[in-house]
Amino acid sequence: MSAGAPFDLSLLSRTARVDDTGRVSIGGCDLTALADDLGTPLYVYDEDELRARCREYRVSFPGGAAYAGKAFLCAAMVRLVAEEGLDLDVASGGELHVALAAGFPAERVHLHGNNKSTDELRRALTAGIGQVIVDSGDELDRIDALVAKESCDPPDVLVRINPGVDAHTHEYLATGVVDSKFGFPLLDDLAFDAVVRIADSATARFGGLHAHIGSQILRREGFAAALERLAALIVRIEREVGIEVDEVNIGGGLGVRYVASDEAPTIAQHAALVREDFGAAIERAGADSRPRLSTEPGRSIAAPAGVTLYRVGTVKTIPGLRTYVSVDGGMSDNARPALYGAQYEAFVPSRATAPRDALVTIAGKHCEQGDLLVRDAELPGDIVPGDVVCTPVTGAYGYAMASNYNKLPRPAVVFVRDGVARVVVRRETFDDLLRSDVF
Ligand SMILES: Cc1ncc(COP(=O)(O)O)c(C=O)c1O
């Protein structure tokens, strides 16, 4: 896209529309009016987009798909996932609590985490959750003790394997390299020994293997390499332990298009590739097992469905250097740019088709120079305080990572559909900031 060209509307979700004057609506709701009515910063989710993406995963992965709640979780999202027929991956006692409190069927919940506490495991086991993805020998010790003490049923467990592959993503998002805190490494038989231990155990049932190699992955090679290594492990399990492997979960990780120049596979394309690579790996390895291939995406369901609305407070030009457009949120509602240099685009939803002839930096309001939401944003040159600015593709790991830094109340979250805006998480108040204080 050339400098000054209007915002690329294809970054918006499926119900986004722009009228003759350049005003943008999503789910039949005008974005500028939403900001006026509900305040800013505001997280807006296109409910049709969320549902369509869940459905695409369900159809593309007949072996099973669980939504990874860490990307964005609240009671309304839990219910949406339940209605769309996906399972739910939770990674802490808190996520488990939200899932169960919102009525998600326990038997469709999968528990993750590299350091699950005894309390988290107790809650999960006594609730009768569907799967525990075990990550360490200490965790297996805790499960042994809990099953003996609480007389709950032995859980179905998948063994999280660290396959030692490069996912071709940001270092902080790569979880499957050898030097990782997650999973059992293939090195020194650590992964194999964990499978043997579970296969011989009376307190856990071996359900299969799991590998999540990272996030925001746009290339096929990392998944293919992980599947190749899992296939070799499967053959060894068949030959030396004498059991077949029923399930292989390839984790989440599919990347999305954040900026106009990004290219990302669709969910269906990604599914076709990993299924092809898995089939080929199983054939080549000569395995007897025909495991079902499952997945647990977060970002590729939630990110493209969400946008964030901010209001501009100041416009400050440092001559010859840069113009800072400061908005009323920042790293407390979207930590990704400060955390790992994540890039976003921006547009003004009251005039999205206007030429964007100013190159500015959109800054947050926090007391950190690193609190820059978009370093090089193209915006209309007439941007002024009071304008609403929108950053698209913020639906994953945005609200989920929100904090109260500088004592900013967390924003509201609204689901829009068919012209109706439903607040699903209310905006925090100043009193909420004192909720946990002991006077
Ligand atoms: C174990 C596990 N599964 C699934 C996911 C979801 O990944 P993504 O949001 O990239 O799809 C993550 C993300 O960190 C994860 O750690």
C-alpha cells in the first residue's frame, strides 16, 4: 500500500461495512457511536466472526478442536465456545474457574500449565475435566497423590512433548525449542520415560501426545518438523511399550494478519497442510497407530474478531522528528507492542476512506516511553484531540493481558451482532481499583 492510501479494510472482520462517508460499522454498530456511548478504550468483538472461526476449526479438525482461553476469556466467550461445539483449553485455576462458573461442561475442559499447583489439579480432577496435559514429573507425582487421597477417577492425560523445533516466530512466542520451560524434551528419553510411567500407572490414563511449538506461526515447516518427531516417538511407544497412540494434539499457533503486508493461511488451509504432513509422517515412520489429530487455537479465533477503540487526547509534534498522537489507553489494555514489538495498523473510524497522509506514533498514556501502541501509523493529517482511533486485530492477548498499571481501570468489552451491542465485560471503576486493598 502506498503512503497516503486509505486504510486496508480487509484487515477488518466479516461484518465490517464502510458507508459513503467513510464511517465504519461492525456487526451493524457504528464504531464511533459505540465509543461515544460506551466510552474508550473499548474492546469490540464481531460475534459472527468469532462463531465462524470456531465453526471453521470444528469442520477442519474432525479429530478435535479446543479454544485456548488464554487468548481471550470471559463468561460470554465461554458460552460462545460451548455453543459452537469446541472444547476449552484452560491454563490456570482462574481460567478453570471462569469456565466452570460460566457453565462449560467439565468433560470438555483440558488443563494446561507448566506448573500446575496441587489445588489447581484438585479442582480439575474433582470437577471431572476431560484432559490434563501433563508437563513434568512433579505434576505426575501430584496427580498420583491426589487420585489416592481424593479417590477421584484417574484423569485422561496427554503428554506434552517438547519436540525441539524452530517455529519461525518471535523468541518469546516459541515454545517448542529445546531450551524451553514447557513439556518433556525428547532428549535423553525424558519424553519416552514419561509415557512409560503413565502407561504403567494406575492413577492416570494415557490419552496421547501433545506439542505446542509456539504462536503467530505463518509457515508450515515448524509444524511439519514437530509432527515428524512425534511420529517417530509413536513408533517407539508401539514397539517398546506395546500400546497404540489414540490422539496427537498439535497445539495452537496459527498466525494471523496484523498489518496489510502480512500473509496468513486460512484455518482450512492450515488444517489441510498439517493433516497432510501428519499423514505423511505416520506413513514414513511406519506406525500402526492412526491417531486423531486435534488442535487448540487461540489467536486465530479471537484476534481477527476484535478491534480496540481509543480517544485521542493530545497531538504533539516534535519538529523534524515525530508527531505523537496520545490516546486514553496503552500498554495496560494491549501489552503486545511493549512486550515484543508487535505491530498494528490504525484508522479513524469516522473517516476510514480518507487519505492517510500523516505518519505518526500512537502513544499510550502510561509512564513508560515504551508505551507506544503503533510506532509508524498512517493517519489522516487532520487528526485532532477528540477523534476516535481504532486498532484492528486486537482480539487475542490484548484484553487477556490487560493490567491496572498506573491504576487505569480495565476497558469494557462489547460483542456486536445484527445491530446490537452487548456489553459482556463492564468497564472497571475507580472503586474496583481498591477492591482488594485492606484498609
Ligand atoms: C499450550 C498452548 N496451547 C494453545 C495455545 C494457543 O496458541 P495460539 O493463540 O497461538 O493459537 C497456547 C498459547 O500460548 C499454548 O501455550
